[in-house]
Amino acid sequence: MRVAIDATPLLVRSAGVKNYLYYWIKHLRRLAGPDAIRTFPGFDASRPLNHNASTADPLRTFFGLGALAVSNYTPVPVLDWATRGCDVFHATNLVRRPPRGMRLTSTIHDMTSWTMPELHSSATRRADAAAAEILRCADRLIAVSEATKEDAVKVLGIPAERITVIHSGVPSAFFEVTQQQAEAARAKYGLNLPFVFALGTIEPRKNLPRLLAAFAGLPESLRQQCELVLAGPMGWADNDTLADVRNAARARYLGYIPEADLPGVTAAATIFAYPSLYEGFGFPLAQAMAAGTPCVTSNLSSMPEIAGDAALLVDPLNISELRNALERLILTPSLREELSLKGRVQSGRFRWERTAVESLKFFEKLA
């Protein structure tokens, strides 16, 4: 069996999908070998993951994106040539004309373009609408959570039996992070106070204005003892959100943090706050639990599924509820310790090795 995976999202600026593909392909190849798991274009696992830049060299990036454009917008069967000899083609939302003569699969990451269109740019909505045709005609699909599967069935009318839930994973670096790495991260980023950490692309879906308001509503005595630290690439955000992020009192925006530094910064945090309005899986939440950082997160979409009983769940639209949860965790070391221990156990369900094993079974059954 040979599987060809569209890896073109690794060549562009991206967050969740890029994270998924990078680690998924690496672990699939470790399990099945590079000949069984091919990519379009070629994938160099030795290059580091960078969400703000291509994971390939400039020449491979240019030709990879050029080949995708030719495939999508001309009759030239580029993907048919590139995937010759494969049994399955796994498409992403960048592919418009998948190769013929083989099984077609894809991964459903979230359905927010349909359930919350106001939280996306028009370009993203158009791209997802075009990709929906791939999802509807695919032989089988992977959903990264039960919540995402339910949304796909409801929104796109895809039969439930065509969708297999395979949770995404967490890199081993988060499970193995040490106190020394946390201290090094504190020193590098000037994290001298206890801090509430929020990680994710700066965009409306992450609900940062309400988090900022909740933190600002804490008693002055608590805000003197700790700070709110935001990190993540600047994405599609309105001017008010950008201003809130950059100018908030007792809050700092660190910008994009390199992947190698994330385990240390996450483990250094006193609390991880993730009040997102919707997540298909929620990599930052699962990573924080793996690092042993107690979490506050939303009671919507996939987040209760991923967190289990290992986080405080709140209504992300209710600023008072979010503020009270932060205050409770700041003031209760025993609760933080309890959630830290539970988080490490719960996150053990989300290892990339397990994702790769289940994914390979998925492909073998289909092929």
C-alpha cells in the first residue's frame, strides 16, 4: 500500500493544519517508511516546523506551489503524474483537482467557516467552500474529534459511516519538558512573574478581548502578583482586537514563539487559558495539559472532549465566569496541582505515535 499526502500547506503560513501535517507525516513515515508514505511535494523531516515560513527551501517552495497552481487551474494532470503508483491520495483544503484512479481521503479539522462565518476572512470562507467538494466526494474522511465529525455530518450532510475519528497528537517535547527548560524560557522571555498564558493565532475565534477583560477584572492585588502573556502569530483580527492585544494593561504580547521554545514557555506558566469560541481539536490545550500546566478552557465544540475532567470549563462568552475561574486557580494551589496531574493523564490519549497507528489502519482498510 502506498499513500500520497498533499503537503503543500507546509509551504505557506499556517497554524493548526501545518502543525498536523508536519508531525503526522513524520510519525506515519516512522511507522510505515517513506516509500509507503509519499508527499506532494517532497517533505524534508530534518527542517524545523515554522508556522510563519515554509518548511522547505526556497526552490522547493516555489516549484511546489507552482505545481499546485498548475494542477488546480489548468487541465495538466500534475497530481496524477506526481502520485503515480499510489493507492490513496490524502487531500488538503488547497487541492481542487485530486488525482484520478485511486482512493481519495482528507482530514476534517473544523467547520467554523460554516458554523461561525463571521470569524473568518472572505478568502478563508471561499477556500473552505471549494474544499467542501473534496470532502463530499472523498471515499473516507478523518475527523480530528467527535465534535468535528458531528458538525461535518450536520453541516455538509456527509454520512457518519464515512468519517473515522482519529484524534490529533502532541509532540513528545511537551510530555518530556523539564524544569530547567521552563527556567530557561522564563529567562529568555523575561517572564519574571507568575503568569497566565494564552497561545494561538491572533484572530477573532480565539476570544482574546474577553480574556483580556476577564484578567483586567481580577482584584488589583492579584494583578499585581501575576501577568497575562499572549503569544502566537498575528492572523486575521479586527483593529480593536489588535489594539487590545498590544495595549492591554498588565498583559504582554510575545508574538510568534519558535516551536522549540513552546514546551518551556508552556511549562513555565502558572495557568493556561484557552477560551476559544470553537476548536476542531485545540493543539495548545492538549499541549498545555501534556506539559502539566493547569488549564481553563471553553465548554464548547471539541474542548470538553479534549480536556475531559482535567480543566476548568467555562462559557467563553461570559467574562465573569472566565474571571472567576482564573481567580480560583490563582488562589488555589491544590486545585492547580490536581488539574496538572489530571492533565498529564488525559493528554496521554493524544500522542502522535497513537495517531499514526490508527491512521495507518484507516488507510490499510481503505486500500
